[in-house]
Amino acid sequence: YPMIRRAGSDKFERITWDAALDKIARAFKDDRDANFIARNKDGVTVNRWTTTGFLAASATTNETAWCTYKTVRSLGMLVFDNQARV
């Protein structure tokens, strides 16, 4: 089950999966909206999101890795790594 430690608290509390996923989605959306770069200084479309990255698992299938890569890149993330490289 997911847990959260709220600001100023010294303990974790249980939350539902819906609440956890909503919190993650909200954080992603807020950061992307604030930092997404649609065009560079020359007006060329670049669609970049450089303030958030993604670390993928190495113990996965090629199909899962492909889906993960496509999802991350479709969001505009440039920072993408795989733990197999670590």
C-alpha cells in the first residue's frame, strides 16, 4: 500500500492507490505545464520537458521497454535512463 509523509510530519500515513496516483499525476502535470518548452529561441518546435526525468527497469521485456520509451518521449522528457546502465 502507498504511504505519504506530509510536510512537517515525522510519520508516514497510508493513502489509497487512487490518492497516490492522483498526487503523482498532479505533480507531473504541474511541473510539465510550468517548464515545457514548445519552441526554442529561433522559433523551431522542440517540445522539451527537461525538469523531470525517468528511470526505467532493466528486468523487463522488449515490449514493455518500448512502451515505456514511447510514453516518456511522448511527454517530451529528455532525461531518460535505464538501471541496466548503472
